Amino acid sequence: INYFTAKTKDAVSSAYQHSNNADMSGAQNGNGNPVPLTPGQKKYIRKKATASAFASKTQTLNVPGRPAAPAFEIDFAKEKTSVAVSAEYQHSANENMSGASNGNGAPVNVTPGTKKYFRKKASSSAFASKIQTLDVPGRPAAPAFEIDFAMEQTKANATASHQYSNNADMSGAMAGEGAPLKLTPGQKLYLKKKATASAFASKVQTLDVPGRPAAPAFEIDFAMEQTKANVTAMHQYSNNADMSGAMAGEDTPLKLTPGVNLHLRNKATASAFASKIQILAVPDRPASPMYSIDYIAEKTIEPVAAGDDYALSGNMNGALNGAELQLDLEPGTDLYFRTRSTTQAFASQISPLMVYARPVISSTESGMTREASFFVNIDFMQGAGNFSADGITAVNATLGDVTMLPASKGTYGPNADDMTSYQVEVMGTEEGVISLEVMANAVVEGNFKSTPFEIDYQRSTTGIDSDEFTLGLYPNPTSGLVYLSSSVPIGTQVELSVYSATGKLVHQEKFPMDQKHLMDLEELGKGVYFLHFHTSEYK
């Protein structure tokens, strides 16, 4: 037997016969070629009879059966046979073993879904083995992970039975940890189920991870101090670069705080990531305009710039635009300024210009006096230092000492809390009108000139020395009821007038003098008042 060819080693000539039957029935004559053999089936051969010889005895050729097929198995993780295939074996992708390759002492690669055929090669004493059909199952379907765009991760957990990689060839693959996988917008992720003892690694899922959408493009409405466009419920905004504490829009423009940047993005949807973050650079307010007072001209020193507004109220109601001109000022009426907003800048903070009222000159003497010397009070509606008689224009009078009075508060308007008062002695020169006026810039802080104070000065003609005259008033201060006594004769007709600190007549009465006269001043408000006592002889 030639086990390699499964034939007889020698050619069988036509002088011989061969049969599969021991009685040589169905015998066939040799044809000069080796006779094919069937493993496990005996072959019977004899020399045919000739004219001079019988047919020979029959040779029984014992043809052994084909050895059992090998039993190779699959290593599903390595996608090879589980053991090495030596040179004694052949393997092929074809059932008839065509194109077979000899083993090389290493495991043989297997292709999922493609059967592999193995046999042991023939030897000098045995046929090639039966063929093993290694059923190679197909590769399992790829996993089907989906994207949770809000959380920027997979919706499902990637378990230890999964592998993932950023590379299409799965190089550098890592196993899941039973948690969703974090995703990077714009970077594909590749996933497969790992091989098991009975299945190949699955096909690779290519998870197409879209890029992050472009940031929104909000702009600033500098006049309204808000975004130009509505920030909708599909937007988020935060003062923090990492969007911590982000809030959703409410379909209205967002109010902006000058100097505080705002961060905005489109929210994630079911099919898209949150957008890139827009950093809306919100500039600070420009510096407030600064204006000062020319107390002599009663104007602002600086022209009011065309880009500035001014108003009489701190909320800038009724504001007017500057016109590059100095503003006329009304003493006692404050002004407020700000730089107007532009398409590129917010309005500035509001800058107040404190315009204090004129100084007020008052005296217990009013209208007419016979006193050779009397005192006037000069009230500045502001802090006023270093005031002296040099700051007073006096007509028909000379001035004596100037004394600062204890701090007091008047009722001259919003700046009355800052009132500073002085007392000045005035001595008439000639009969006639005495006129006093505080000059502009009479104090270091600056001030407007006062309204002129005038009083008619007449020397006394009664022959009664003023030292003989007395006038009593009590209680003082009073809550309203005041008793008046005087050294004038009882029955003398008296005229009493009460003036406010601003010189306004607020109470007047006439009566014959008695020992003690009661005045009811309860209707007057709290404040300082001056009493004018007048008879035909005294004033």
C-alpha cells in the first residue's frame, strides 16, 4: 500500500486481476497503473491464467481504515486554534482540502463565520486521517450604545464584558467599569463585546460622537443694559466660566452687570451636545463725568460734553443732553450728570453736583433799627471754613467781630444738615439803608453770593436811654405758649411780629401792654424764629 496516494505501490499490469470480493467476482484487469484503494476495504489480487498456467492464488491486501479526524478547538479570544497545529497536520478553508497548508507548530488563525478543515497527513504506515470540520461561528453583532447628550456620556453602562477605544483597530482598548462612558464631542468611540469561552469578540460599534455646536452669539444692548436678543429656555447662562450655577433663560433679554462677564451656551438636546460657551465680555462703566462750580458766574466751570446728560433728579428723569456749553446753576438745586451710553459702552455712574443754596443773612433787627450796633447771623448751607468780614460787602456800615456759632441745622433744603453759621456785629455809619452781601467764594469751600440784606438805620430820638428798656420772653425754647413782659408802660399799644429764619412773617398781633402777655404759637413748626417788638417809642 502507498498510504500517501491510497493506491498500490506498484503498477498492476493487465496480467493481473483485482476485486473487492474474496471470490474474485467482479474482478477487473490491471491497466498498467497502481490500483486505487479504499481505506478499511480489503483488496483481492491474482495473476490471471495463461495457456500454460492456472490463475495464481489470490492475495488478500488488508487495507486498514482511515484514522479518526483530529479534534482541534477554538480560542475565541485569540481567534486561533486553542493548540498549536504541527507539521503532521494539514488545514484548509475547503471541504475537499484543496489548497491545504501544513501546520507550522503554531495555532492556526480562524475567521469568524468561515469553517476550517483539518486532517492528519498520511504516513508510510497510515492513511491521512478523516477530515475534521471545525464549525467557526460568526462574529456576534456589535453593541448598540447610544449617547446621553445632556450628561455627555453613554446612556448605558459599559460593563467589564465590554471594551472601548478611541482607535478604529481597538488598540489601547480598555474594559468597562460598570458605568457610563464619558464622551468627548467630535471624537468617535469604538466599542465591542469581549470574547468569551464560546464566542468571538463582537463586531466593533463605531459610535459617531458629533462635535460640540458653535457657541451662541449674544450681543450687548448698552442703552438697556441687557442682551439684545431674548435668552430662551433653550439657553443657559452663568457668571462662572465652568457654568456652575447655570440658569435657563426665560425668553426675555438678560440684565447685565457692567464689569461682570456672562457665560452662555445652548442647552443639550436629545440629539446634540450643549454648545460651546460664549464668553460675553461685559465692560465696566466708563468713569463718571466730573463738573465743578464757578460761584462767581453761577455756572459750571466746564462745558457739559455733548456725550453727557444732566438732570435735576438723581434718577435722571427728564435728563437733557449736553451741548458743549457751561450750564447756568440755580443755588440750592443740585444737578446730576452721567456719560450717555453708546453702541459700545454703558452709561457711566451718576455723578451728583452739590449746588448749595446761597448764604442767608438774618437778624433780630428787621425793616428799621435805631440800634447803633446790632448782630446778624450768616448761615451757609454747607461746610464753610475761614469766613471773615473780608467776605462781606457792607454799605453804610462797619463790621465788627465774626464768630462761628455752634452747629445747628436749618430748613433750607436737602443740604441743610451741613449748615455752618456765623454771627457778625454791624455798626451803622449814617442814617439810611444799611446793605450787607456775602461775596461769592467768601469761604474756602466756595459759595454763591448771598441775597442782599437791607435794613433802615435811624438814630434814636426818644430821649429815653435804651438801657432803661427791658424785654422778657419765657419759656425759651417753648412748645408753643410764650409769656412776654416789658418795661414799657402798661396800656402802651404794642405790635408783635414773628419771622421765620428765612425772614418770612409767620405770626402777628397787636394789643395794649399789660404786666404779662401770653402768646400762642403752637401752630408754628419746630425751628428758630425771630420776635419783632414795636411800639411808637421802641423797636
